[in-house]
Amino acid sequence: MNLTLAPVSADDFEALFDLRIAAMRESLERLGIFNLDNARKRFAGQFDPQYMQHICADDDDGQGPQRAGLLTVVPCDDGRTKLQHLYLLPAYQNRRIGDWAMQQVQSQARHAGKTVWLEV
């Protein structure tokens, strides 16, 4: 599988919101805290395409790269890089794509002389 990162545009909001819901809904429902309206408001408040990237996967099946997830990395003024979002569609979970994405974030942060912190 070939993995790449691709830029996000403002027009991607709905598709990425749907991706986030697909990635998180089951676990949030299990915890009893899923609320679609709140999820939309929260995602809209954090939606900033300049810091977001599509995680694309090409399974060599002739379909070309497919959107598999979302990665949001926000630079901070204090020498840190904040990993704000890392979502994968259920079909792409448990395939080590999250590991690959984390390696990309850590490599970019090291190159910029920053440390990475997670927002949970």
C-alpha cells in the first residue's frame, strides 16, 4: 500500500466531517457521548485547511489513491507542534496507517526543531 498526504481545501469540510463521524461514532456511542450537532460545531471550530492533510492510500487496485483519513497538525509559538486530529475511516483502521502518519508528524517536527504534543 502506498500512502501519501494531500492538501485540504475549504470545500472539503463536509467530506472530512463525514470521515470524522465514520471514524469516531461507534466508540463515542459506546461511551454514551455521541451528539451529531456538538460534533459538527466542534469540528467546524477546529476546521482550518492550512493545517490539515488528507491521508491517501493507494492499494494498487487500479482505483488510484483514496481518502483514508485526516491529519491535522498545528504549529505552536512555544516550540511545539500540536497533533490535533488523526482520523482513519474504519476500512483503513488496524493497517498501520496511523503509525505511518505519526512517523510523518514526528519527522516534520524534528526537521523544524519542534516537539510533538497530542490534543485529546
